[in-house]
Amino acid sequence: MTASSFEAPSRRQFLVGTCALLGIGLGAALLADDAQAADGVTRKSNGQVEVSVAKVSGLSKVGGAVLLGNVKGVPTAVVRTGQSAYRAIDLRCTHQGVPVRQTGQTWTCPAHGSVFALAGAVDRGPASSPLARVRSSLRNGVLTVG
Ligand code: FES
């Protein structure tokens, strides 16, 4: 192979390659920012979120959870509480409303340290009330939340 066998890419080839790279990067950014991009989770035009529970890997076992992002303005997660039981939970701490974060099998509030069981019960205060439920209904393997 000689040096002359390498040709500079044409303007068209350069543009196609650049657009492909930008597309991959943009796609990854959208997925990272949009929890609803997960398999089995779709947002309806009315703001409800539908979770095809068998398709969401985070819900494959009892005790699993998946974050949905905001559902009608409420930070929400779905927790599998039984073999065919799921609970949608409002992630706002019941002490002063700061969103809790998942820490293994619990939710922990970064503001004052309240800890909640995955299904929402208070494990440690200062919060004294469980995490609220978000309305949800399960039908034909699809949990409609919100
Ligand atoms: S707001 Fe969560 S413990 Fe105070």
C-alpha cells in the first residue's frame, strides 16, 4: 500500500461522518436526561406514564424499583411490592418535601436524613409519615401511573 492509496475524504463523506457522530452523541444525551426512554416505560400525552412491568428490568424481582421522573409534576418511582403487586410512590419527603434518593433497598432524604423503606414506610425521622402513593392501576400487565 502506498501513501497515494489514501485519499482525503470528500466534503460529503466528512459531513455524513460528522452528522453520524453528532447523532450518536445527541441520542445518548437524550436517553440520559429522559428516564422515560427506558424499555417498557412510555409517557402518554395526558401526562400519565405507562409501565409495561414485564419489560422493565428494575421490576423483575419483588423489591425492585424504577424511577419514572416527574409524573404530572410529581417525582415518582414504581416499586414491586409482591409477585403481581406494584406501588407508585411520590418521592417527595414527607418532612419538608425534598426529593428522596434510592440508597439500596431504602429511600434517603438528603436534607435531614429521613429514611424510608422502598415501599414508603418511615424507617427513620424526622419525617413521621410514609411516602405518599401516586395513583396507579394495573391492567393486562401495564401499570398506568398518574
Ligand atoms: S425534608 Fe426530608 S428529612 Fe427533612
